[in-house]
Amino acid sequence: MHTDFRRELPRIDVPVLLIAGDADASAPLELTARPTARLLPNARLRVYEGAPHGMFITHMAEVNRELLEFADGIAQNRRQRETEAG
């Protein structure tokens, strides 16, 4: 079974962080994260040089930092919008 969600991706209107390694042999960057990022209007693509598919283990500190910074940025933007709205 194969499901293709490419047509739905442009309708996702929330911030999305895509993290990929350029040495991922099982999910090559040019076939997965890069085209996905182009389809998501609010995507941020972060590519780790030399990172394999299991980069959440091999690059744990960097990936965790990236996730926390992304989440913090979303929270800051939300607070700013709420302040501006009054």
C-alpha cells in the first residue's frame, strides 16, 4: 500500500521543522525532505552535513537543540501575536 500526501502538504498552515541528514541512505534528502519542504508553505529545512538516518542518536545534542529552538520560536511568535492583539 502506498499513500501520497503531496497534494495535502500545501494546505498545512502551521510551522514545520524538517530535519534531515545529507548522508541518509534510506531516505535520501533529495527524495524526501527537500521536496517536502518545497511543498509546505511554513517549512524550515535543517540539513545536517554527514548525518545518517539515525541522526537523532548520532547528532542528539544538535537535534535536541534545534527542536527546542524551533518550539521556543513558535511560542515567542504566539506571545507576540497575543500582545499585539491586545
